[in-house]
Amino acid sequence: MSSTEQAVEARLGPVEQIPLGEGRAFLVGDEPVAVFRPRSGGLHALRAICPHRGGPLADGLTDGEVVMCPLHHHQFSLTDGSCATGADDVPAYSATDDDGELVVTLR
């Protein structure tokens, strides 16, 4: 999504559909998005596909600060999508809890 495009907001159902400590994949428009609900609290959203070999980030292990791609173990910050292990970064998006409903905003 280019900086000249408007933000896209999607309401994706109850926050509880994502178990604590896990992630789930969603499609927001044409964008695959992985939303994580760390045990420490909060919500984080990243592009759901690892740029290295297309791994499903929503299926990766997370410790609340990073998610590890299940295919080749690249680690991405849940906060900003930066990769600490050599792959390209992934876009990070806004994920919020609006009275129990999961809201993701792509900018």
C-alpha cells in the first residue's frame, strides 16, 4: 500500500478468536495479515507472509516481542516488522481491541 492511499480498516470479529500467546491469519482486502495476541497483553499485526520463502508467520512461535517464521526461523519484531536475522522486514499494521472486537488498520 503506497503512502498516497487511504487507510483501510477491517473489523475481524471477536478478539478472543486469537488464543493468548498465538497468532491467526486474516485477509484484509488483498493483504494477508497475521494478528498476534501475546500473553503479556496487546495486539500486533504484521504482513502474514515471510519475505524469505513465503512462510506463514501466523503459525510461527512468538515470545511477545518477536515471531519466528516456522520455515527458516527468521525473527520479526511484533512492534515494527523489522527482521533481526537477515530477511527483509515485513510491514506492521495497527491492531486494536474495540470493546472486544478486533480492528486492523492498514496504512
